[in-house]
Amino acid sequence: MKSDIDVVGMWVTADGHIRQELRADGRYAEERGGRRSAYTGRYSVTKAHLDYVDDTGFTATGDIRDGVLYHEHLVLYRESDDRRGQVRR
């Protein structure tokens, strides 16, 4: 049986406008354009799939493919991922 992917850490769009911190306690905080904690909530991981529930009740999903987080319409890279700088802005 395949185990869940480790997603804990900071995920960032190529342009750095959106930063999403996935915490070990199952909580997340998303910064948008310098606005800290623009969105907060909880998330769960099943294999490479993420389910998000915002503190307001809004839900979203994401998937990790080849080390990249595809979260609804966003593409996020681990903050330390060199590929982030190679994406055209």
C-alpha cells in the first residue's frame, strides 16, 4: 500500500505572489500578495491528493504530481525547488 506523500512545508507560486504553508498539525495558512493568513483552515492527505476545508467552510482540492502541487487553478512548488525559478513569469 502506498503511503501518503509528505506535503509539510512552504509551497509557493512561480511568481511568489501566493505562499501556502502546510503544517504538520493538518492546518494551513495561505498568504496572497503580502496579505498574511488570507486563507486559513485544515487539510488532509490521501496518497497524493489533498482536501482543504477553509475556516469559513469553503472546500478545495489539490494533487501532487512530480513534486508539484496543483491546487485548483494554482501551481505551487516547494519553496526550495529550483524549478520555481525556471517557470516563465
